[in-house]
Amino acid sequence: MHRLNDPIGFLNGLGLIAVLLLGSEGRSEFVVTEYARLPRTPTQLTFGSDGSLYAGSSATDGADIGPSWVYRIAPGGTSVTRFGNEQINDPDAVLFDAEGRISGVAGSVLVGGLAPWNGVQNRGRLSAIRPNGTINFINTLQFTNPHQMAFDSTGRMLLTDIGESRSVFALTREPGSNLQITRLIEFNSFGTSPTGLAIGPGDQIFTSHRDGVIRVHNADGTLVNNAFATLFDPSSVPPQGQLRTLAFAPGGMFGTDLYTQGLAGEIVRIDASGQTEIILSGLGPIGGMTFGPDGALYLADPLNDRILRVTPTVIPEPSSLLLVGLGGLAVVGVQLRQRSRRLGGSRPR
């Protein structure tokens, strides 16, 4: 007989299994499935208007700043193809440009990467992969290493730069005009280099940093909260492991809270007061994350070259275990126990 806190192991090749644990009261649990496998290590993720998922990637053989492909995953994870007619140096950051506000061509995918090595120094470069696969290299000047990009409600694009500038840049383009790039927020040390980026209510700018802190600024760059939430102690984390991605849930099954990844495969929820809670663990290192048009959470699993899909399941009464075979995909892991361990203290009751 299964107890409430028994683990359910990996079920590979047996078809997609929906696991419903019927407890004494309703609560959320999570089903994690493999959505797609990629030829290379996935990084940031972005959804297109038709439900296609685009993934940046890192080059193989440890040369993670070398040339690599951006991949398109068809709706439902049915196929994976290269997107673009050539590789891009270090295409970590991707963002779908539905209206062509920055790329100039609707339906393009913006890619934050690096300019080709010039013998002296790598420089950041913003590219646009158009729907027909051709690539337009937009800019190579102000920023050094883009990490995450997002649009605000006005159509302005923001990006975090983990390179020398340690800044958040704002990009705009009026129809028929050149791209305008503004350094909106500048930070003063390596520890405060901004990594993750999410746009909150009122176009407030939420950024994660190498020092483990999430900071909040107004849309004009003025500081709102210099320590909204704390994710980890940076002294025990190597620099590369300090790169956190941020994503606001769009409502529905995950609510409207802010989400990020923990240090060892956890998914962390951050409420409006800055309280943090581990809601799911045991996934292994997580790269990028984004919410899909279906409301599910999609994660880049770099060690296994795949994309994971996470959905919560509401657990009703009474106590029993029900397994329903649905077919199609393999379950890669199911976390059945609600996680209540908090990173920043207990939530006020």
C-alpha cells in the first residue's frame, strides 16, 4: 500500500501516466514529463504565437561560448528542428518577437549571443532569426553577454547583461527607425551582475543577481527594493551556478507568483511579499524556464539535453492511489509531496 510520502520512481517508455494521489484535503502536486529531446544543451526558452517552443543552446565539447544552433520544438513536442540558416555564437538568450517590434519582422526570434571572436574580446550581439530562417545581425556594441530578455507592456525589450557592463538595457525601435539602446540600470560589482529578468505588475523590473538576491526597479529604472528576496549564499556557489532565470506565472494552474530554479534542481515560488518556497525538487540542474500558452511550466534540462513540462494536479479526497495510463510520453519524475521548506523564512499566517 502506498503512503502519502512514498516516492514514485521514474517510469520510462511506459507511456504518459497521470498520477493522482487522493489525500485528506485538496492541494497541488506535480507531474513532470519529458516534452522533447534536443541534439545540444538547451538554455533559455520562449514560445511562439503558434505554440512552437524555441530553445537557445550551448556548444558541445565544453566550448559553451562557441557557435551553436537555436532549436524549434513543434507544438506538443512532436518534432525538433534547427531554426535559422546558420549557427550563432553562444545563443543563450531567446525571445519571440510576435509583432517585429525589435527585429522589424513579425514572428522573428531574437537571440542574445556573442559576436565572432576578434582576437581581443568577445562582445555581445543581438540577432534576429526571421520566420524564413534568415538571420539579421542587429547590434554588437553596448552589451557584452546577454542572459535573459523580456518585453514589457509597452513593447520595449529589456535584457540583462552578465558581462562587463553589469547592466539592464532597454531596447526600442520606432517603425522605420534605427534600434535605440539605453542602459537603464547599472550595478556596481560582479556580485550584483544581473542574470534573470521578469516583468511584473506595472512593468516593474525584477532581476536576479549573482549574489543570490532578487531586486526590483520601476519601469524607469529607479530602485524599488534592493532585497526583495534571497535565493542562496553566493559564497558556496561557483559563478556559473549563480545564474538564475525568472518567470512570472500567467495565472491559472500556477497562479501569478514569480518562479525561479534552485541550486539543485528545485523549483522555487516567490510570492508578492518576497517569501520563497520550494514547491518541487529532485529535477537536477535547470537552465531556462518559461510558461507555455497552456499554463504549464517548461524547463530546460541541460544535463539530459531535453525539455521538461511541469503541471500541478489538484488532489481531492479520499485517500487512495490512482494511476491512469494516457499514452504518448514517458514520465520522467513525479513529485507527490507538497514542499513547504522556505528559503527566506516562514510565510506569515
